[in-house]
Amino acid sequence: MAEAVFFTDADFEQYRKLIYNESGIHFTPTNRSILESRLKERLRDKDIDVRTYFSTISRDKEELKNFLDSITTNLTRFFRNQAHFDALERYVVPELLKIRRGSPGTTLKIWSAGCSTGEEPYSIAMLMNELLPPPWRFEIVASDISLKCLISGKEGFYEESRIAGIPPNYLKKYFDKVNGGYKVRPEIMSRIRFDYHNLKNDSGQRNLDMVFCRNVIIYFDEAAQTSVIKRFWDAMASKSFLFIGHSESLFGMDTQFEFVKTQWATFYRKFI
Ligand SMILES: C[S@@+](CC[C@H](N)C(=O)[O-])C[C@H]1O[C@@H](n2cnc3c(N)ncnc32)[C@H](O)[C@@H]1O
């Protein structure tokens, strides 16, 4: 007897639509196998078929969250795309300090959107801590759709194999060596608030000085990318900066963000 098909074209279409509507993540026939293998993994212990599971996630919001978590790609590392951090140090922070001089607040507000397990916001925090002269301060909101990642980021513990990329002097200054790895010290941890947030929705944040959303919108289609970028625009202060991944672009998008090319890296700014 022929083996029953695990995941038919009709199943794929149903799942694809639900995932897109709920998260903006866009599966295509080309990357269907990724969805299939993650779904198989998710269903392994549940002992139900894809159709029963689809009905479950259609009515159970908590299970839907867990499912969305399970299909995300969370690859990240400390100081990923070093060129962005060079541009932050040499161009963006000096510019912001000039621009904001004389303004009533002295706290720079930063959002790491799609922060995965925390390497990105911690990298930003360490560098900002080095760069800002008193009385300047900074605060970072780090958000993701993956609860597993947020828990791990909040814990701030990284195994030896994951700390490559952290300059040795930062490792010494901002981490404690603990059993099997390193733990972020409280003074850096306290600058970051980890928060569940789905980029499909408005985060409610306003007047941000910098947004990092790197290697996230690559998983969205054009329409979902355009609405996320529009929400970033609304969340950002006048004269602020946006970093997206180096394989991502706003080219051809209907947006007022200006492209900035420096000798270190390219990024975007909101200058009105
Ligand atoms: C590849 S990681 C990038 C991590 C980090 N920004 C970096 O560049 O190293 C992409 C992250 O985006 C998150 N993500 C995907 N869709 C999302 C959505 N709709 N809302 C919030 N986060 C999302 C995933 O859970 C994942 O952790």
C-alpha cells in the first residue's frame, strides 16, 4: 500500500496562508521543505496529523504562538556584520550626539526588532556603553516572536561555542565566566528589556533613535516588508537611523527613508 502523503499541496496552502497572515513570514514552494521538516518535528510528540494540528492552531492562540516559534529561523551571533558596528561607532553615534545636543532628554532609545537569542542587543549595548559620554544613557527594547529565544536572551548565558565575535576586552569587562560558558553582567543586562512582539502589529514605541531589524524581513514578502517598514517609520524620532541586514534592501519600496552610504556600511535614516 502506498504511504499516505504527510503534507499535501492543499495542506501547504492552508499553512502558508495562516503563517503569512499571522507573522508576515512567507513560505514559497521553494522553501516548503523547511516548513515541512519543522512541522514534522513539532508533531513528533503530539501524535496527531497535520490537518488536526491545523484546526488546533486555528483556534488555540497559545499553540499558534508555539507553532510560529517553531518555524522561525533564529540564526544569529555577536557583532554580526561588524561593518554595522563600525558605522555605529564612527558615524551614527557621533551624529546623534550632535543632533540631540540641547534636547531635554539624554537617553537614546534603541529597538532590536527580531533579536533572536540576544546576541544583537547585547552587542549594541556593550558598544553603546563604551561610546556614550555622561550624562548620555541608552535603553534597548529587544523583541521577537520566538518565546524560546526571548527566554534564552533574558537569561544572558552563552556557551563557549557562541562567544566568538566578542572582542576579548568586552568579554572580560561585560561577562562572568560560569560553568560551561559566559553570563552577561547585570550592568549590561539592565539596559535591555526583552519583550514578545510580533512585527505584524504596532509595538506602540515612539521617538526611537535607532532601530535594528537585521535578517528578519528577508523572510517576509514585499507587502509585509512594506508594512513593517512603515511601522518603523512611525516609531522613530525625527533624525534617527535604521539598520537592516546586508542582504536586505528598501530599494523600490514606497518609503521616505533615505539611503546612507558611509565608508563602513550602508543603512537608512529618517531625516524629517
Ligand atoms: C535570523 S534571526 C536574526 C537575528 C538578529 N537580528 C541578527 O541579525 O542576528 C530572525 C529573527 O526574526 C524573528 N522573527 C521572524 N518573524 C517575526 C515577526 N513577525 N515578528 C517578530 N520577530 C520575528 C525570528 O523569530 C528570529 O529570531
